[in-house]
Amino acid sequence: MNNNIEIYKCAYEYLLKILPDKLTESDLEKYFKGDRAKFKSLKDVFIQIIHSAQNYQRMPNVIKFDERYNEFKKILFDFDYKVIADMTANDLYQLFRKEFNVTSKDTKMNSWYKWSKSVIDASKFINNFKDVDDFKRFVKLYDYNTVTRMSLPLLISSKISGIGFALACDMLKELGYLNYPKPDVHIIDIFQQLNLSDGNPINVFEAVVKMADDCTSYDATVTPYKIDKILWLISSGKFYLDDITIGRNKDDFIAYMKNKIA
């Protein structure tokens, strides 16, 4: 059997092995669809972009988008990207500093400033589309093969400050575009340790897509996103949709897989 299929099967079996007692296998299905897959407006897309923009290293612990959602909704004019597009990054940054009593050093390296710039850039990017169907047509233009799909997050990363290739993939996959895995530190480490890639994010992206393609003959439900989420759940131990955390399992999983491969 194809090596990619065997690795996928072992990863899924491992996830079931560590599944919290309160959850069943069927409870996992909701994790494989994209958190904002049913987006209906450009506002929904904008919200996902700025949510993804804070998912860099320790920034989620600073910005706390989910926790402060209502405060951000008020500051950002009910997430009206057309209004926000007329602001400067510094103006928005100063609003955040005042609202959240930010005491960290006032520099352009400040996480709040970086995120403010991402928010402004995201609003200007979204303003390029006349409606949500226009955005969907735009994404579909790149949905020809792996190479063309890869070029979309590269384009987005060039337009929005703070959104690199991986975070652009994160934004797309959480909007329900399941051909976009996010090559984050967890997946990069796993694929490199198992000799599935050289650790370069774009190479890892291609390796995940190849694994998904190989696995469709075994299980038609396998997508790059599903592989991404299985490995993320194993690595983080955060079953966030059920408010359950079991602790990280990445190192144990890698050891388990190396033993299986051996």
C-alpha cells in the first residue's frame, strides 16, 4: 500500500487513541470542515483574515481576538472594512493602545501595531471585490492544480502585511477551501521528522496535498485540510470546539510514527 496512505491511517488511528473520553469518532467530523466554511459576506471573509493575522507565534495571547470579539466589533465599526480602509495603521494602533491599556513599548515591532497594519491591509484587499460571489470567483480562478492553488496564498501574503504563506493558507482553509493546508510549525516538524519534506513551508504544502491525493483511493473524505486538522489536534491537544484540552502529543506521535515506519 502507498506509504502516504499508511501514514495517514496511523495518524488517524493515533488521534482516535488520544480522543477525550467525552468525545466519539463522529464528534471529530465538525473539525474537518473549516470554522467559517459557511461564510456569506465579504465581512465574514474580512473577519477571518484578521483572525488569521493574529495567529502568529504568541500574538493570539496578546490580541485575544475570540475573547475580545465584541470590543473589536465596536472599535472596528461592526467590522466595516470600507470605513476601516480609510484609516491609517497608526490611528488604529493608537485606538487599540487606549482601549486595552497597552503598556508594551510603542514601536512598529509591537504586536498591536503589526496587527493594526494587517487589519488596514485586509480592509483594502477586501475592497477589491464587489460582493462575496466576486471573491468566490477570484478564489476559484486558482483552483486548477496544486501549483496554481499555491500561488493564491503567495499573492495574498504580498498584499496583506503580517500574513505570510502559512497564515494565508490558514485564512483560506478556515473559509472552507479544503485544498489549503496550513504549513505551521507542527506540520512542518512532523513532515520533516518523518522525511516527508525538507521543512520548507511550500514543500510541506505540496507534500500534504500529495498525501491527500494518494489517500482518496482509500478514503474519499480525505482532504489536505483534514490531514492538517488531524495533525494539529494531535500536536496541540486542543479540541477547541468542545472546550477540551488534553495536552500536547506531537513528540509522542513522532516517536510512535518512527517506530511504525521502522
